[in-house]
Amino acid sequence: MNFSVNEYGYYGNFGGAFIPEMLYPNVKQLQDSYIDIMEDPAFQLEFQQLLKDYVGRPTPLFFAEHLSKQWNTNIYLKREDLCHTGAHKINNTIGQVLLAKRLGKTRIIAETGAGQHGVATATVCALMGLPCVVYMGEKDMARQASNVARMKMLGATVVPVSSGSKTLKDATNEAIRDWINHAADTHYIIGSVVGPHPYPDMVARFQSVISAEIKSQLLERTGNELPTHVIACVGGGSNAAGAFYHFLNDDQVQLIAVEAAGCGIDSGKSAATTQLGTMGILHGSKSLLMQTADGQVTEPHSISAGLDYPGIGPLHAHLFESGRARFLWATDDEAMAAAMHLSKTAGIIPALESAHALHALTQLEWKPSDVVVICLSGRGDKDLDTYMKNLPS
Amino acid sequence: MQNKLTHLFEQHHRPILNMYCTAGYPELNSTGEVMKALQAHGADIIELGMPYSDPLADGPVIQFSNSIALQNGMSIAVLLEQLLQINPSMHIPVILMGYLNPILQFGMEKFCREASAAGVTGLIIPDLPMHEFENEYQDMFLQYGLCFIFLISPETSEARIRKIDTLGSGFIYAVSSSATTGQAIDMQQQEAYLARLKSLQLRNPILVGFGIKDHAGFSKISSYVQGAIIGSAYILALRSGGDISTITKEFVNTIREKAELPKTN
């Protein structure tokens, strides 16, 4: 099976570039140049150097002893939470900022949900001396206040978005509108594997460093570069795309995506797109989408701002439809419990997003010979307010 | 293809005024009243927006009218029913503007068939790319006699404009600046763009939209191309409340003012 995009940006039935004409020149320029730029040795040198010296890569692959004993198997955590700024998001923002500079762009915009992508964008803009505007839903600004403060301290302008559900979907709409209004000088750094072609493929390539490292680290640890399972949470799906990327064609590796079920799949307050969505178009690509029968996009719910999105990247829709990846889900409460458990047993406070992936351990049967890699996509500092509300007094 | 739109552009003796309103705004059942008022008071084309939860190419005013219309219960099915009722009293062309997703969920062929039966002349779907249009829908639109109106922007290359000119029909919708709807525009930059559009000598007529709100803007544009599209400014006028017919009459009269003179070119 083929898991690469075709020339029109499709993974199987999903993808494409459904954009208004005002964005066509920008998107076309990106489509025509992203591969050449990314494969340029000078670009790679600069990118890899920054990943090493600035982000702190490679991130450790940590053998989680207590969890492994608990489930009588071998569990490794890919520590993306140890990246500079506290999540995997910066792998992509460094790549895209370098790319934007080569395209001659002088202004950067981004959307953010949990604030991790916004912080990662503001960080690299500060490093590169580029002006940065981040769109963020008002609801998310309230529940991720520390990330708002970080972005401001890094010199970014944070624009509150009050339309629609006041979360990631609407922040993305506003960022796209900004891009339409400033198409000539601005590059839009999309934070996930969503958006019009080439974004899903471009972001997946920048995040693929995660699975490249997992392979070489596992080889060193176990003598085999292939795990039996890779588990990652999926909102739009960028950390999952990065963690799955170099295993997509290794059929013996089970890929497990965990979505946010919010208050429960059938509660009407959920963000589990593959379970509740149908084929539709949002933010420039055809994918699975939570929507009404009339094709209006519905407002999702998750305790985790980073997973509170009614769509999913087209690669993941293809992985779901083709059966290449297995899609599970965790509710708000289950993610919360998984976060508490990891904190106490491994001394790692995970982001609420990543806690969804951890919950998958309770949902599957494990063999002693299994080698399970969980992508710990971010750290939990930004979620402390939410966690504190749930701590036993 | 001969239809109300082509006929209008062949016969017109004054600048063409295409008036936009979101269907189901300000009230669910005001669509017909708005259409009748626009027709009675001097609009040449009526463009009805089919409301969507995520109107990417629209600025705050039309976003607002979209969300009110959705709250009012507007949908494609409801709109097509309303259009079927109003169609016998409409003699000016009616076109529908909307985003692709709700149309896909309704079913593209069913949409084309029912829109055509309800007297619709043309479609504007800003997020339907040319490649998908050619591969999937061109023949269907033709089969149901629906003009497909493409957008172009100041950044659209001449080669692409020429291709759009061969693929599209009815007219070409030229966005006055690379912006979402309702944004202020730079007149000097715009005049250079308008002069370039005029010099292209396209097969299709051109209407310019986005950011036009008064007589000065309308008449400036009409001196270069066939006419203009006005949306946000009219929605704002309706938003202030009051009798739809009175507001519409006043609005259209203000826009037309001295632009009523026969065109010299």
C-alpha cells in the first residue's frame, strides 16, 4: 500500500488543496518548492544543526520499567516532552521557518490550540528575528494561560479568536484569513498534518525525525530497529505522523492512534473524528470531519486543547480507512488517570494530549516479547491548572 | 450556453450591479423579500450566499451573517425550497455562492439538479479548485445549464486567468485585492489592476468584488469592467434593522447615483 501523497496531495481518497484563488500563488509556490528546499544539503545541515543544538535532539527513548512490569511487556517512551519548548511541535516550526526564509517571506503566522505550536513558532521567530502573529481561541487562551504568557514574552502577538467554538478550528480559520490578507509577505506555519497540500506531507516530513530516531535507538537497545507497536495521540495528528512515518511500510509494526473521546464517544461532547466523522472538507483538505448532515462543522470537545479539533489529517484518514493503523480513544477522565499514573510511577508529568496515548496500554493485550513505543509528545506544565483541579485534596 | 447571465451581459446599457446577501439573513424567511427588493430597486444580479460554519474567504461582516443565518435554520435544502417558491417572480439572474463542504454533503448532482430547477443561473464555489472542477464537476454543471464563476485575484497569473476564461462561464469574479471580503482597498493599486484586467480582452465579462461600499468605488470599477459585486456593505445596512425594502432601495440608489449613465465603451 502507498502512504505517500500523489502530485495533487492525495493519500488514497483524502487530501488535496481546496483553497480560494487568493491563496493559490502561495500554495502553488510551496507545492513546487518544498521537496527541493527540504532535500537541499545546505538546508538539511542548518535544520539538523538546530535540531541538535537548539531543540536538544535526539530526544531519549526511555525504557519505562514500572509500566513494563505492570503490563508484563517492554514499554519505551519517546521523550518528545524533552524538546526545547516542551513538545514535538518545534521540529516542524524550525523546518518551516527555515523554509519560509528561503521563500523570501518576512512575516510568520500560526494557529494554536494548546499553545504548544504557538510557543514553538514564537520561539523560532524570536531566534530568527521574524515578526510572529499567533491566532488562538479565547477558550484555549483561558485554559492554557501560561502558554499565552510565554508567547508574549517571546515577542509574538497573540490574537484572541472569538468566532465559533473559540478553539483550534476557529483559530485556524482566522490564520487562513490573515494569510489571504497578507499573501505576499507572509508564511503560514500550520502546526499539524492538516491543511491544503503540501502541508500534511511537509509537516509529516519535518516530524519524521521522531520515527527515524526511534529506529536507530531501538536498534542500539534491542538489536532490532522495529518495535511491535507504536502508539501516539491524534488530534490533527502531527506527532503520530512523525512517530509512524518510517514504519508505515513495515507491516509487522502495529500503528495505534488514540483520539480524544471527551466525555464519551456518544456523549455529544467528543473529538474522536474517526469514530464520529464522515468525509468532508475543512481547512483546505478532504478528510474525515465531524459535521452535521447539512455539512456544517460541529464543535468538538476534549479536556485537552491540542486534541480539541473536529478533523484529522488526511494521512490519518487514509490510515484509518485502509486499516493500516488502529484507532482507539480515551475519554477526558481516562486521560487524566493515565497522566496521574505516569507522574507517580515514572516521575514524568505528561501533557494531557500525550496522556491519551498512554491510556491505550489499558485497552490492548500485551505479550512479554512485545516492544511498545509510546510517543510522549509533550510535557504537562501547561496543564497544571487542569491537573490541580483533579488532585485529591 | 445562453441563459439569463449571458443575456444580461449582452444587453446591458449600464454598469452591472451584483448584490450579495446571505440566504436566511436577517431572518430565515427574509430571503425572498430581500431578493424581490433588490430586483425592484435596481440590482442586476442577485448572489445568495449559502451559510457555512467556516467561511474562510469571508471577513467579519459576512461571517456574522453566516452564523445568524445558520442559527435561523438556513440550509441548502431550505434555501432551494425558498427559491422554488420565489422563482416565478424573479426575472434577473440568481447565482449561488457557497463553500464546497455543505454542497458535497447535500450531494453535488442533486444540488445542481434542484438549483437549476429553482431557476439558479450560476455557481460560485470559492474553495473548489480548478483541477477538481475539470476532473469531477465541469460536465455536471454544463448538463444542468449552470454557469461556473471562477475567482481571480491580483496575484493570479495571466496564463491562469486565460485558462479560467476558457473554463468558466457567466462572468469572472475578480477579487479587488488579495483579501477576505469587506476589507478596505487601495484605490491606486486597484486601478492598475483594473487597467490590466481590461487590457486582457477576456471572453467572459468581469465583475469586481471585495471591499466596494459606495458610489465612488462602484463607478470607478465600472469604468474599467462591466460592473461590481457588493456584499458586506449591504449586509451592514441590513444589520442596522428596519424595513428591508426601504433599506434596499436607499442602499442601491446610493450605489447607483450617477453611475446610471450609459456606458461609453
